[in-house]
Amino acid sequence: MRRGPALVLASVGLLAGLGAGGLGAGSLVPGAPGAADAAVAGGAPDGSVSGAVGQVVDGTPAEVDATTPGTDATAGASETRGEDAASRSVRDPQLGLDGPGSLPLVLEREVEAGSGLVGTEVVPDLGGALVVVPAEVAAPGTGTVKTVRVEVEEGLPVDGETFAAAVLATLNDPRGWGPVDGVTFARTGGDASIRVVLASPATTDRLCAPLRTGGTYSCGVTGAAILNFSRWVEGASDFDGDMGLYRHYLVNHEVGHVLGHRHVSCPAPGTLAPVMVQQSMSTEGCLPNGWPTLG
């Protein structure tokens, strides 16, 4: 690095403040997933298979949203931040000045509300180390309580707390599984009925195996909804760029498998697609929809 002041540009956000902070999955603590059974690959006939990786707490059969192979992973260092979710930022310590008396400047990257994204680069394989987003949040509704543990693969450009809050907001939305199945969802950092895991394409393949997700799709297996980060970033063509709606669909569809729901077909062209249609592939002539409750 050459001497003298240097300007550091952030790809997102502004230079701000002094000090150092953490970049990565945000407010994460180590988690140790165990073994889980697999379910039915998307695009293939429904049926039972075994071998997927994931902690099994709830024995409900599950399925997938599509079509390559599973290992498990653990890891993670923790960090806690107290900012409001709507104004969260991930602080990336970067040396901005070099010379006597110089101090590091700090880059701030804004966190996208509703997704937790601080970047959109999709790295094909991040190695599989998963960290748990810590939380103990009571279920807001009535009905059978399903506990949810949210995990994010280490190295993804995601703020874990914002992502986890978005997942639970989707699951507890009045248009969600609550009215359909008589359930309500609580967050936990410990043993849970359902794990929701955001992972790189290759890790998704390993966690979904022997289901074939091909680095492209996501899956629901017994006890775990595995969300492919490439889908979380890119969506699906039939959603015409509506990423918010697509992310609601992705969470509800894969958790739907964990709750025991199988794939269905579009009932009639031009109608809303039931959430268990494999809309990441095609809405089959239906209108895209992210919610279990139609109408």
C-alpha cells in the first residue's frame, strides 16, 4: 500500500465512523446440525428416501422443490449487534489510511430489509459450515407451536438476524400456514421442530442428497427446509422480478414440505398457483403466488 491518504469505496453504503466490526452472517452463534431423512425430489414422483443431512426433531415426512447430492457441517464465531432491523448495517473493517498516526476507516454496507442481503455474489461452494442465528422468540398466534431454528452458511453475504426475522414474518403471516394447518411458529437457537437453512448451491446439494437439486433448486426434508442462496438472490423467471413474493413462496413451499405437504399442479390457467406448485420451475400457467392461503 502506498503512503498517504487513500480513499476506500464501498460497493454498497458509505464510509462511516472509526473502529472495527464483523462482516458475514450477522449475530450468529455456532450450531451443530445432526442427521435427517430426505424426502421427495421436485419434478419426480413423490416417495420416501433417506440420507439427507439435518437434525431430526419432528418426524413428519417432507419433500423438495426440485432436482445432485449430502454432508453436514458445523461452525461459527458469534457477534451481537443491537441495531433496529430496519436500519441494520454490516461493518467491514478496511484500512483506509497508511502512515504515522493513521487509523482504519470502516465501510458500512446496508442490509436489504426482507432478505438480509448485504451482497448478491453467489459463490458455488462455501464449504458447508453452518451457524445458528440465536433467538428465543415466542409464537405470536394460537394453535400448535412449531419451533424454528434459522441457520446461515458461513461466508454468505447475509445478515443473519434480518434473514431470520424475514423467515419468521413469512411463516407467521395471516396468509401463511397458520390458518391452513392450525400452527404458529416460534424462534429458538436450540432444538427445534423445523430448521430453516440458507446455504450455497453445493452445500444445498449435499444437505438435500439423495434428492437432486443440481446446484439450482431448494428442498424440504424431514425436519429441515434448505433454501438455495442462488434462489434467494435470483428468484425465478415466472415471478417477473418480484423478489419479495418469490422469497415468501420459497420459505412457505419448503416449510410446507416439512409440515407434510406434497407437490400439486396448477388447477387452471390464470388462477393463483397453490404454494405447493413447483413455481421455481414453472407456475404451469397459474399466476405466481407465495402464500398457502389463497384468496
